[in-house]
Amino acid sequence: MKFKTVITTIITLFILPPLTYAVFFDKHTSPNNTFSATTLDSEINTTLKQETKLELLPDKEITYSFSLTNIGELNTYNSIEIVKITDEKFASKIFSTVVLDEIDTIYKGPLNEMNIENYVKQNKKDTNKLTFTFTITEKDYDSTAGQQLEFVIANNARQFEKVSDTGFYDKESVQIVLENTKVPPLIIPFPIVKTESVNIFEEILNNE
């Protein structure tokens, strides 16, 4: 099987607070065909305001959203997964939800287990909104004080009415940083005191 691959990388930089940033990637692949891979194309659009901060706080929902548009010529099925997690243990402590078009909750669970197959079908020019929330308990917030988590939200669009690994597909991704800015507690080591046992009776006999 021959693969014709067209890879385009789009990096969009925003002037944002140091606690959050997003990088966008785009990849198109078309196995076993002679058509241009751009016939299937999706696009992520997001508006990150200057005051937006993906800073973790205990028992408080942190929200992030983007819209996904089918800008190609083919109808698609879309799936979402979380990849390139820098700290699996930290990610497992973050409870996440994903809401489609502000109505349907399509995922609830740990961040590191998010994998949503075929969550929406898009005809060409269709747009859907995805809203993500991230929450951490006070106990886990305290145990991860001063730590940072990076991960990638990847949307995989495949050609409708084609089985997996055949036809066109398109991958859009957003890199996210979550940071726990709580200052870790200062640990003061106890001084080491050297002690010696003394046999009182032996001391008395020696003195006599």
C-alpha cells in the first residue's frame, strides 16, 4: 500500500499570561488514492482572551473551548483523544468533562483516559463547539503543589462511510498547559541528635 502524505504545520502564537498557551497542528493523509489530501480538511478556531488562565484551583472548574469546522469537500466522523501527557499520575487526578454544542455531555472522567470515538458527524461547512472543563480536588491540589501538566487535545477526522485506516483523514490538535501555582510547603528537616546508651550500674561499679 502506498501513502501520499501532505503535511502542513500551522503555529499560531498568542500573547497570553504565562500560565497558558496553545499551539495548533494540522496533518492530512490520503492512503491509496491520487486526489489532493485537502479534499478533507478540518479547522480548529479558538478565542483565548488576555485574561484567560488555565490555572488550577481546588474544586473549581477551569473551562476551555474551541469550534471545529469542516472546511473540506468530504463529510467526516470525528474522534477526540488526549495524547503527549507529560505526567500521567497528575493527569489522572484531573476530572474532565466535554460538552458538544453546549448541550450534550460526551465525556466525564479522568483527563488521561479521554478517548471519544465518532462523537459527531460533520458535513462540509458544518461547525461544532467543544467545551472542556478541568477540575481537581483540594486533596489532589495540595499533593501536586508547584507542578505543571502539558498535554495535547487531538481531533481526528476521517472520511464518512469509510472504515478506519482507509480513505482520507485529518488531524487537528491543541497543546494545553495546566499549572498548579500553589507554593509547596517548606519541609524543615529535624536535626540529627546522636545518643548513646549508658549502663548506670556499670558506671557505679567503676566509680567504686
